[in-house]
Amino acid sequence: MKIGVLALQGDFAEHIAMLKRLGAEGVEVRLPKHLEGLQGLIIPGGESTTIGKLAVAYDLMEPLRAFAKDHAVWGTCAGAIFLSKDARREQPLLKVMDITVQRNAFGAQVDSFEADLDIAELKQATDTTHPYHAVFIRAPIIESVGGDARILSALPDGRIVAAQEGHLLATSFHPELTNDARFHKYFLSLAS
Ligand code: GLN
């Protein structure tokens, strides 16, 4: 399987390493032509404003929107913000996923945290029972999901941290920074 990782800014190398671990090929995407022949795309964490500005500069906005129509796309943290239809401030967004996000919802870098999540779909898809240990770094929350988007996971206080809309996936946290490959496995199942 050939999966692209948007490599404009952020921790794309960690996603590529995880894909390799699962036997998939991770391809760095910097230009529209790099999307050719891919079965899915991951948009990494980093700084969503920077990713958006660079995507505009490299004429990637429309090609990415077209790709997302009929391919699996997964945004982690800043990537989830970039996929959203609304981030409550002016910045370039793909607006392909019916989620509204709030950036830096948990505070500053020092307020980064980890949490165990129970994600039924993930356990089912990977035939496992243990919780998913998630890493949050200046993470957004998904304030609301609309249309066909549904909640995949929320914190005990109800704040949404993962959502899915058909073949589109958004997570507030960073599965590429853990040893647990189940989320990448789940994404590969959406892409295949
Ligand atoms: N705070 C960043 C943003 O708003 C996201 C942080 C991350 O991707 N770890 O874009």
C-alpha cells in the first residue's frame, strides 16, 4: 500500500516510520503531483497555520480537496484542524470534514498530557481489548461534529478528541508518537 504523508511542516517522518512498520510505503507529499497513485493521505501534527499557508503557496489546496473526495485522509492534531470546516479563526482550511475545532484547547505546551482512551471501533478493527494511550500536545478539541461525521472518542468530561466521516479521520492526539500502531492500522483499513 502507498500512503502519502503531507510533508510541508510537522512530524511527518514519524508517520512514515509507523507506516513502514506496518508494511506500507509512506510517501512524502509536497507538490500536487506527489498525490498520484496514493491510496490515502496523512496530514501530520505541527502548526496548522503554517501547514495551511504552505499548502496555499504550493497550490495544494484544490488537489488536496479533490483527493479527499474519494480517498482516505487522516489528520492528526494540526492535521485535524486543517481538515475541519471551521477553526474559529482566519486561516487556510481544507473544510472537507464536518467538524468544528478549537485550537490549543488544553492550554500551552506545558499543559500537554497523556490519557487512556476507550475506542470501540479501534479495538474491534484490531481485535484487541486494551485502551489506547493517547498523547496530546497543544491539542485542539473537536467542539462539534455535523452531517455524517461521528464521534470516535471523547475524554471522560465529554470533550471530543477523535471523529470520523466516511473515509475521513481526525484525531486531536498523536498516534505517530507512541508505540501503538493500532490507529495507523485502522487508517490503512479505511484506505484499502
Ligand atoms: N497547536 C497546534 C495548532 O493549532 C497543533 C499542535 C500539534 O499539532 N501538536 O495548529
